[in-house]
Amino acid sequence: MIPNMKPLLYSFTLPMLKEWMEKNGEKAFRAGQVFDWLYGKRVNSLDEMSNLSKGLREKLAASFSLDVLKEITRQESADGTIKFLFSLHDGHAIETVIMRHDYGNSVCVTTQVGCRIGCTFCASTLGGLKRDLEAGEIVIQVLAAQKALDAEQQRASHVVVMGIGEPFENYDSLLAFLRIINEEKGLNIGQRHITVSTSGIVPSIYRFADEKFQINLAISLHAPNTEIRTRLMPVNRRYPMDELMDACRYYINTTGRRLTFEYGLFGSVNDRPEHAEELAALLKGMMCHVNLIPVNYVPERNYVRTSRNDIFNFKRILDAKGINVTIRREHGSDIAAACGQLRAQHAKQTQG
Ligand code: SF4
């Protein structure tokens, strides 16, 4: 919770809200009604919750905030991608993206204002970490996206926790967020339709495995060996690759779920045929899937793009070694769609 502020009503899971109702002399089922107003009917104020007594609405107003996000900008791409820059109550800016797929609409959410992980290819980490988001501040990103989709009579069917921030560094808020969006009386987004992506915070991978969710986990691997990974992702010094791979195997064995490895291709750094061979050897026998990402050029960084030919060659080598691999389709390449770009542009403009 943000100091000196009432918690967001959106930060409460259904069991938490039921408990609050009972403690405050109300029937537990009122919590379900509140969820329906917030996430089903998607109202913006307590006054609209007409089946709650005035007394209960006053109690809720005294205990909770219903702050929503303020839209700073919205960019729409020719492929339907919508990228929002939102302002939080304290003026910090965050990004949320709607992406279109043949299987539905996915919403990519931010979990922290900035990030302290320091991946060398990422614009979002340049200003460091400002603060964690409260669970409700992550929930209202999905809600805002759903409200935008309501205008098209469409549904946010999938959620990817891949926006700004390292979700496992904000673990408790992440968990509450996942429970809230998964709640049947809420947005009802199925666990198998949710993907959480981490830079490889090893202790949290074990902890997340033990939650026994059916949620998809993606690991930002980006390297076939520990030397290259340290160069791209300094977090590899804290959690070296062999420890990360052990945690990944534990995750697969505990949940029975296939892991995704994200592999961004950076020209001459990790995209050579020998890197593909090494990656195939590293992942041999694991129940996993590799997602190759043609990296968008980040103006603040000097990595060059891998040629189309080299991308397909890299994939061919993995295919031939029996590794399940796809190339990620680019979304919104005509707008500032790479993670952190819109926020970085906004920061530059507001700093004059
Ligand atoms: S890629 Fe993700 S984890 Fe790495 S610095 Fe950027 S926001 Fe943080």
C-alpha cells in the first residue's frame, strides 16, 4: 500500500473482501456483489452500486480508494495493438498494451514503476526502480484495457505480466493480482490464459512452483551460456545460469507445466549458429518452448537487429535438434511498442 493512502478496493481478493465485510458487520456475500459491480458491470463509483445499502457504501468509501488510471496517451497501431501510457495517483507513468491474436486479446501489464534489474537491452531500467505497484494498480490496467475493448464488444481473454518491472520482485502484489483477475466473479481470466515472465529470480521460481497454479511461466533467458547472459543481464551474477536451470527443472517437475524461454536475438551477441547449437544442448530433454524475439531497436542502446535470414536459420537449428520453437510476431512495430519506450519518451518530453 502507498503510505498515507487508503488501499485501493481493487487490491482486495474476494476472500479478503469477504473477511472485511464480516469484520464490519456485513454479510460476506456482499463482497461478491462488489466484485460484480467493479469487474462485471465495471462501474467507476460506489454510488452506482445500487444493491448495496447507503451505510455499506459509506463504510467502503471510508476504508478504500477507487482511484482509476488517468490516460496520458494512447497509440494505436495498424495491426490493432493499443499502447496506453497511464498516470498513477502520484504522477508516475506506466505502460499497458493490448495485443491482438487469432485466439483473443491479450493485455500486457506493468508491475513496477521502473525496474532495478538492469537488463542491458531495456529502456525501462534506465531510471532505476521508483516503486512497486499495489496489486490494485496492476488490476486496474486490465480493467482499463477491458473498458477500451468494451467499446468493440470484445474481451480481454489473456494477460501477460511482461510489462515494465520484475514481477517476482513485487511478489505479494503479483499474487493478489493473479487471484483477483482469475476470480470467476471478477474478470474471470483463466489461469492457463495468464503468463508471468521473470528475469530469473531463482528463489521466487521455487516459491511460484509451490503455489501450484496452472499459470504459464516464461523465463527471460536470452543467452545460451552464463558469460553471454551476464553480459546481457547482470541479474545472472546474482542467480547464475546453472542455479536458474535447476529452478526451471523444479518448476516443470512440480507443476507439470511446460516452461517458455524467451530468447531475444541481438546481432552478433547471441544470434550465431553456434549459439543455437549451445542453446539446444542446454535445453535438451526439458519440457519447454523457446520463443525467439526479433528485438526492436531501442534508441538508448546500441544492439543491432538480427537479419531475417539469421532469425530463420537460428530457428532451423533448434528445430533440427528437436527443440519446440517459435518466432514471436511483432506487435505495434509502427508505434513505440517495445517495453518502456513510450514511458521513456514521455519522461524526456516532461523533463523538457
Ligand atoms: S527486461 Fe524486464 S526485468 Fe529486465 S530491466 Fe527491463 S523491465 Fe526489468
